[in-house]
Amino acid sequence: MQNETLHVHPPSADDSEFGGLSLPIHRASTVVFETAEAFESRHERIYDGYSYGLYGTPTSRALERQIAALEGATRALLTPSGLSAIALVCLAVAKTGDRILMPFSMYGPARLLASRLLQALGIETVGYDPMIGTGIAELLDVRTSLVWLESPGSVTFEVQDLPAVVAAARGVGAVVAADNTWATPILFNPLVHGADISMQSLSKYASGHSDLLMGSLAVRDETLFRKLKDTARLLGLGVNPDDCFLCARGLKTLPLRLRQSERSAIQILEAIRSHDAIAKVLHPSLQSHPGHEIWKRDFDGSNGVFSLVFAPASKGALQQAFGSLRYFKIGASWGGATSLMAPSDPRDSRPDLDWLPDGQVVRLSIGLENVIDLIEDLTGFLSVIAGAKQARPGRIAGTELETTWQSRGD
Ligand SMILES: *Cc1c(COP(=O)(O)O)cnc(C)c1O
């Protein structure tokens, strides 16, 4: 072998006695075949085997199998982001003339997808009140091919009655898809409760370190899986094996991270929620929260992503309060180790929020810092809003918070 050839065709190392505990990373665009016949029939490998790096590698397939197992599914499909997973479902399931239902509380960019791209394709999207329950029957018709749920919803966290929506959607044969990013399969399992598709943004809690973007779709129906995979292939959607590795590594600690985030959130809420500067707390564990009873019925706990509505305060006071934060960073993509706060305005786009008091809504993501530091940071934030010089902790609140983690043995 000549020198140049040896640079391209190195000797292989024997890995037969190597055992490791992490997911091997297979980087590939080209996949090579044993025979010309195998190459010619490579498209048959789209669902299970390997034909091109874009359509799957042993790394992505392994992560897909893990997600499927966690979701109680038979199949899972990875996409380059959570939003691309939502878009893929809409494009695979709905066609021109169809209707899609989306809760008003759905992830904002998905609603933009509906009003811009889907509408231009002749697919109508109708928004609905996430608390609609069986009332969804009135919005369903023969054109309705897809019903989305997001429970709890983005920013306002209403918990939806998924079994009631599924029962109604069955009547018109619509596919039911649920965005399960907040709960992850640890807290809620949409497929077990009757949904056809469970979607997650793995960029959030699942990967958990704010350093990658990925989405997943989990299903039990092989025909539906193939429809999704075929559409992903037409759109050229694939995932990066390094990101799969990081996501698989993140998943190992997801149960611990989620539990810690829930525990800290409940301690934080106990410490601050009766402060005068707070008009309302939006967290499913509160008895007063929309859908709390459904959360208790269907979910196995909560987490550290919730919102606070501040009593009306001047913009200047809020800006000054954000400026005073030490550990909380200002940012949107929640579920990581670093605690985050993000001002948001759900009222902009929603006709159903008459129950929400006036004032700035701020979403929080409680990370893995020590909870004492986080309480101190938030107490300082509240003092700035209240115009007080001295940080003071709020009263410890009564019994309204349901600390599910206590009843789960710790
Ligand atoms: C972030 C998010 C998405 C989108 O995920 P990306 O991976 O950022 O595209 C979808 N749904 C929910 C509920 C989210 O929070």
C-alpha cells in the first residue's frame, strides 16, 4: 500500500474486548455496503438499518430506542430541534383542507408555524382554551386530522385533560399529539393516557445542560411512525451523533435533576409566594392552579419550571430587579443546571386569560444551585420591586402546595 492510500485506509483496531459505559459516537455521512446489491436496495433500510448518515446511525438509533422505551412507545424518531418535531408532525399528518387544533397555551413558535406556514399551505389551525376538556368535541369535524395538546402549557402551565380530548378526537379519527417537554416521561406518559404521539424538546430537561438542540417523537403505531420517518426524509431532517451522545449522557441523571429542581422550586415557593410583590404563582402543584386536579390525577410530580405574575410595578423597577440578580440568568431555554428567569407576555396572543391578574409574567427555571442561594437571589429581586432597601423573606405559606416528592419516599 502506498503512503497516500495508507492515510485513507488505516489498519483497524480490535475492539472486541472493549467494554465501555457510554454511547459510542458514530460519525457518518456515507455508509458503505458489503455488496452492490445491498447498495441498490439501500432505501429498504430507512426504518431500521443504515443507508445514509442523515437517516440514522447506531448512535441515533440507540437514543431512539431509549426514548421509545421511556415513553412506553414502540418507535421513536429524533429531529434537529423540538420545533422541527412539531413541524414534522403537522406536515406528515395534515394536508391541504385539513384542520389542526392547538391550545392557546402551546409553545409560541408552533403557533407562528401555524399562522404563517401551515395557513399558506391551506391547513387551517384553530386555537382552543387549554381548559376545554370534553368541550373540544365542538371544534372537531371531519377535516380535523390533528389535535395538539401541551400540558402543562407554555408560560401559564394549565394542565389539560388529555384522556377527555383523546376520547373526543377518536370520534373523528384525528391523530392526538402531546408536547411532553415539561413533564418528560418521568412525570407523565401521554401514550399510556391515549395519545398517538408524544413529542419532546430534548433541548430542555432531557439533555439538561443547555448545550444542544434536539427533538423526539414517540409512537406505538408502525404506520404512523413510517409516515413521520418518510416525511423527515423528504425534509432532510437528521441529527448529529455528538448531540445524541450528550443527550444520552444527560438522560442518565434526568430523574435526579428533575427531582432536585422540583424540590428546590417548592422550597422557593414556600419562601416567597406570599410576598406582596407577587400577584399569582403559576405552578401545577397549587390547588388554585388551572388543571391542578388533573395534574394530581395523571402526573407523578412536578418540576422547577413555573411562572410568577408580579403585582403591577413600573418597568423601571422590574428592570432594576433583573439587574440585581446574581445566580438567576436571564434566558429562555429552560431545564438546565443554571437557574433562569424570562419576562414574557402571554396576554399578547391569547383571548382566554381573563383569569390571569394584571402585571408582568416571568417564567422561572429552577436549576441545580443550592436553594438557599436561589431564595436569597429572589428575595433580593422582590425587595427591589417592592421598593424596599432591605431584603426580607416572605412569610412561609400555608398548606396549599402539594409536595409530591415527600409522598414519593424522600
Ligand atoms: C423549547 C420548547 C419547544 C421547542 O424546542 P426546541 O428544541 O427549542 O426547538 C417545544 N415545546 C416546548 C414546550 C418547549 O418548551
